[in-house]
Amino acid sequence: MELSKNYIPNETEARWYAHWLEKGYFNSKPDGREPYTVVIPPPNVTGVLHMGHCLNNTIQDILIRRARMQGKNACWVPGTDHASIATEAKVVQMLREKGITKSSLSRDEFLKYAWEWKDKYGGIILQQLKKLGCSLDWNRVSFTMDEEYYRSVIRVFIDLHRKGWIYRGKRMINWDVKAKTALSDEEVIRKETRQQLYHLRYQVVDSHATTPEYVTIATVRPETIMGDTAVCVHPKDERYKHLHGKRVLVPLINRSIPVITDEYVAMDFGTGALKVTPAHDMNDYQLGEKHRLEVVDIFHEDGTLNESAQILVGQDRFEARKNIIPMLEQGGYLVKTEEYTSEVGYSERTDVVVEPRLSLQWWVSMQKLSEPALNAVMEDSIRFFPPKFRNLYRNWMENIRDWCISRQLTWGHRIPAFYAPDGSFVVAENIDEAFTKFQQQGSGVRMDEIWQDNDVLDTWFSSWLWPFEVFRGYSHPGNKEVAYYYPTNTLVTAPEIIFFWVARMIMAGYEYMGEKPFRNVYFTGIVRDKLGRKMSKSLGNSPDLLGLIDQYGADAVRFGIMIASPAGNDILFDESSLEQGRNFNNKLWNALKLVKMWEGRQSATADTTPDFATDWFANRLQQAKAEVEEMLEQFRLNEALKTIYSLVWDDFCSWYLEWIKPGFEQPMDTGVYRKTIGYFEELMQLLHPFMPFISEEIYHLLNDRNDDLCVKLTAAPTPPSPHLLEAGELLKQVISALRDARNRNQLKPKDTIQLHVQTANTTGFAAIEHILAKQVNASSVAFTEQTIADSIVVAVEKDKFFIVSEKELDTGNLKAELLKDLEYQQQFLESVKKKLSNERFVQNAKPEVVDLERKKQADAEARIKTIQESLQNLG
RNA sequence: GGGAGCAUAGCUCAGCUGGUUUAGAGCAUCUGCCUUACAAGCAGAGGGUCCGCGGUUCGAACCCGUGUGCUCCCA
């Protein structure tokens, strides 16, 4: 069979993924084996695959594939969340394109469109994960608005309300006065806006003063002064110290408000005095809470002024701003006006200026829920990787705030609260139950008067149930599946949602399952572009992932993203790492070609004398396997991949294959050949979780077989022989040193040399003589007990090598090199001697450490001697 | 304002329990090679004030304090 010049991934990848699916390798059912469970962090149903998903899902796939190859029952559950904000925005946009406004639709009509949209476009991302090679159990796709899941979310709400942990309370929200809806922070677009900063003076209330005194504040929103309930100054501001405890009058309406002090005020901004309008500014609201200020709301929901404003009632906020200025001017309150540019929030949907507004919202009290969740992480019952996130988690959990769970949207789980015309409400699963509850309370409300809350729940209020509800753990408590798969093993996610999601899943897990949702949490980094900017749609710096997979192959993409990705550190993504992945594919492919070339050139019988190269590689492989194993246990995935990469590229390709390569047109020893195939297989097995496609392909090309690498069980590594490993390292070192010497002396690769070896270990060198000769292009290798004249001398540890060549040697250059080395060695010896002459070191340090230093000394002394001899030899 | 983290080669980062570290890898750079698997390659090389200062220790890139710079999260 002819193998192509380079590896061509596309066809191979599609073929193997289809094969794995057909064999049902990814499907899991509870059985007698140990489970290994991962639930996917449900991607947003509107999402398309981006670099973050790529990293996150590659990691999960590595863990799952490894577990599968370890003989565990690996189960990776796919799914999506309904993403109320993002999806609703998409649906509204789609309707707009059809000329339909959301407000013209009933709730049910809108939801019908939303479901249509979801069925058509939702979950594209799941298909894309197949391209990446993700071994998800496709029989288990879940969605946070599946019928049963939906009901569970509602029941959890009811349960928490019954426990008294859900309540209604006021909160400042972003209000769109045109759409008459609340906006999430993500839907608010901040724009630099030119404004006027008005300096207004408020008269100080002081019955004793002969002339009126004023305090001047600066504001860009003069139309809100009627909502002012305090003026705030910095406690240390000397200019205003005399005003502490006094009151001032709001211009035009003459309401008396207190002067308060708070360090929040920036003394150097404006006049250093701040008007406080708790109903209409986020910061002022907090200040108001802190100082228990009155809240005066002066706006209707459409942004016009209401009766509380007393003046300009019925005017729009911007109209009022225009109109209040002459009034202030006339009254002598306007001190000056200056140009001012600052960021103002605009609605993403309607482009009107967002109005901060107080609104009644639903909240979850976090006190009781957070306690076991904090302990679980602090006591390492749930382990974080990297552990540095424990601090962050603790800090947040210890200062936890209540969770606002209502969203002024339609797409999502509708809040199960039912209201009577008198404003009273009950929480119930449906209207019939609600009616019954009203009756039980003795309310005379009629069924047709009851209405359900129009808002939906925060998407996280459904996804916090994810780790158990994908197994119906809440809807069917104690069922066989949840009993088997829960708690799950590892959650892989981004640190940015540690509070939104991770913490809350832990809370829900303990509250509803009485058990943690997962044992380990692996935090990935944030994928940034080369310049360190977060990848985002608006910046357009997120590469087209499917395009990259087409171009480089999924294995190369997986490699590229993993090799650059230490746990919990952000990664700066650069396409050059994909090139590295693609090159690695090619390296593997070419090694395969070389090995396949030998297939037909095998010797009739196998040579039974021990072969150094095969013995060494067998041991090197076991050593690396153990290292990889340990790194994976510690979630150091990128280091594990680096280890495999260098094992394949350096040890296998650059050293081993070169060592066993027969001479031109020579036969290949059949025993060596078979061992080599075996090693190659093991390498592919080790690599498989990281690069599943090419490893499976090569596994099948190495030999005809009926099994698949994907589900082949990995044997545990056996302890390697330290002696052989050392001998291998020595050989590499000698070859490199001799090649370096050749290079430095301008010997061309084709120029042959005669090599003389001076060593105490002649038997050791006899075993590797043929390798050595081949690797340094020596026509002969001889042992010697004397120094060889007119040669290049190379010392490696205690052995000396003399290179004799036909070419004229540049002795001046050689001498300079030797002198440089001599100086270095002498300095090194000095530092070691100094250490050893320090009595306290010899007394306090561990004996091994002291021995080590003694060995360093001996080696350095031997080397110095060799160098001095070499110098003499050069004359 | 509160919290967390980071600072090591030109770039991106490893360096785990302080002692095989006079500090490693990949990329980039330089030199020599189209050597029959691979130029998307091979063989080599150069490159460092481990952010500054102080301390602990026989010994510090690593621990402690402090300063500087940067990043993120919460408000």
C-alpha cells in the first residue's frame, strides 16, 4: 500500500468518527465497572464553536478517552442550556427582520417562535463538537428546558420558597424605557458621550445665618434633582467640614435633605460634593442603603416624570433636562456649565439611554445553601485544579450576597408565582394549585382573576441542577442512573463562571442530592489572541474554528490548543501552535512510512542477541508512560502532552529509529521490526486521548486488526531499568558531543572520521559501538588507553573520545574552545568546593545532597584534567 | 473601594517539597546540511540582573516582608 507524502486529516477524521459512533463506543450504561462521569458545561444554545469551547471540550475528551482506555465506564453527557437572554435577543432580531415586534405577540405566540428558532438553529454547536472528535454519549443529549427538566426547575423554586429561602426584594436594574423591560449588563452598550456638567448650588439650611450660604454640586442629570435625598461630601474634605450634620434645600422644590459624609466621594472630581439620588443611580442607591436614605422615584416606566417630581410632571427625562436649565438659571441655582465626556449606557435593543431603576425582583437567600458548599472545597472534598482558585472561592463564599433570579424576559422557566388583584401572591406549580392555595388562605379570589408572574428565571437557576438532573436525579430521586453516575468525576470549566455556576452547582448538589456534584473541578484559562485580548465577537479576533479544523485537522487543533495551555492560566492563542500540531502529525506519518518500508525487508530469522536500542527504548517508553500517568492524575495535561511529544519526536524518531535503521538496502531484523511495531502501537495508545484520529489511523495501518485503539485497554507501566536509561542518556550525550565537535571543526556530514575511545567501560561501549559509529559517521571505532595525537578530544563524564580526520584541524579555534570550557569548569569547581568547605552545609544538609556535591567535585576535577591534557595534546 | 493573581531567554510559558538548577521547553534567531521517512525536515549553536530592595536559611527563581508594573473578578 502506498502512503501519501504528507498526512491528510480530513477524510481520516470523518471516517473514524463515523466508525466509533457505529460501534457505539461512546455510549454508556450503568454496569459493574467503575464509572467515570463528566457532564458538559452546557454551551449556550445560540452558540457556535469558538476557541474557548475548543479548549474546554478537548480537555474533557482527553479525560474521558483516557478513562475509557483505563477500562472505566466513561460517560460524557452532552447538552445545551436555553440561554434566556441571548436566545431571546436572537428571536427578537429574527422577528424584527420579519417585521414583527415582540410586543405585538402574546406570550404563547412568542414562545412558539422561540421554540421554532431553537429547533432550527439551537445545538449547532453539538454537531461541531463531533468535528473536534469529542466522544460524547449522543443518546444522552439534555436541554435545560426539556419537559422534565423544566418541571424540576419549577419544583426547586417552589421548594426553596417553601423553605423560606426565596423572597421578593428591590433591586436596581438597567431599564429600557422604550422596550419597557429590564436589561442585563451584557445588553447595555457603553458609549463615550458628550454631555454638560452642570454646577448647581443648594442652599444650606441655617436659621442663624445672615446671608444665605450655598453648597455647589456637579451633575450631568439636573432633571433628577427632585429625587435627591442627600448631598454627600468626603469626611476629610476641609472645604465642607463645617457642613457636617447640616441640611440643604433641593432647588426649585425646596425639599430639605441631609448632608452626609462618605469616603466614596472623590474630592477632586467636580466640586467634591455629590448629589445623592438613590432611585436613579446604581452607586447612589448603595450609598442610600448604607446611610438609610429615603428613596424618591420620580420616573414612570416610560421615562416620563411622575407626581413625585412635583415639577415638569409628564415630561420625558430629556425634555425635562432641557426645560429645567432655564428654571434653575432663573432661580439663581446654576453656577456654571462645562463640557464633559463620559461613558453612558445605551440599550443594545433600542439604542435609548438606559435608566437605572428600582424594581421588585425574586431572590434566593444564600446563607444556608452556601455553608456546605464552602466547606466541601475548603476540606478538599471537592478539589480545585489549580488550587489557587480555592482562595477566590472562599473569599466570594464568605461574603456571599443573595442571588437575584428573576429576569424580565419571556424565554425561560416562568416564575411560578400567582397574583391576586389585591397584590397578594402564592407560589405554586400551576394555576389550579395556585387557586387551591388562595382558597386555603381564605382568599375570595376568582380563578379568572389570578395571573402568573411574567418574568422568567435566571438561566443559572436551571443549570445549577445540571450534574444530577441530566440523570433525572431530582425528578426521579434515587433512580439507577443517578445512583451510578453521581457524583460525577470532573467538571471542566472557565474560572470566570466559578460563582455563576460552579459554586451554585455545589450548593444544589448538597441541597438536593445530599452529595457533591463532582470530585474535581479543572479550571481552564481564558483563550486570548496574540495581543492578549479576550476573544470576542465584537473584536472579531476569534478565528473560525471549523475553518482551522479543515485547514490543519482536528488533531492538530487539539494539539495546538493543549500544548499552549497550562491549567488555569490564560492562553495566548497563536496559529503557529497549530502548525506545530500539523507538523507533529506529519512526523508521525513519516515514521509510519519508514517503518512500513521495513515491513517487506525483514530478515528470515530474528537475531536473538540482545539489542541495545530496543532494550533501551522499551525502558524509556515505560518511564515516559509513568510520567504521563502521574501528570494526568494531577491534571497537568499540557505537560503530559509535551512529554508524549518529545518521547515520539526525540526519543522514538530522532534516536531510536535512527539507531535501528539498517544500512542502505540492508534487511531489517525481524525481531527488531516486531518490537518496533509494538512500541509504535504503545505510543499511539499513549497519544490517543490527545490526538484520537491519527493515532487510530496509524494503529490500523501498522497491522491488520479487528479491534480499535479507542477502546483498547492500556497496560499499567512497568518500572524501567535505571541502568539502561542511564546508558541511553550517556549514548545520546556522547553522540551530541561528538557531532558538536564535528560541527565546530567544520567537518561536513559526509566527512568520515576515525573514533578512538578511552574508557574504563569497554563492555558497555562495545554494545553501542555500531550505533555510535553510524550516528557520528565514523568509519572505525577503536578503544585506546593512550592519548591520540593530532586529534580532536571530546570528554563526556569520565570517558574521552579522540576524533581523527583527514581534514586539517583549526587548532587555534580548538584551543580557544577548550580554554573557555576550562574556565567554566574551574569556576564551577570553585563554587562546589566552597559549598563543601562550609561546615554548616556538611552538617545540616541531607547526606544525599552532600554526596551529590562530592560527585560534582570529582567530575569537575576529572574534566579539568582531561581538558588540560587535550590542551597539551594540541601543543 | 474590596479581593485574587501574575512578573523567569526576543515571544509564550515550565520549573511541583528550598539542594542533580552556573535555570529548562516550544516558537523565533544564527551556522551547516536537499544524508533514500520527514526542508511542514535533519545536525548543531547562541541567548537570562529569575521585576527592584530587604529578610529567613548552611543554601532562595522558590519561603517572608516591602516597593514597582500588569491582569482579572466583585462593587
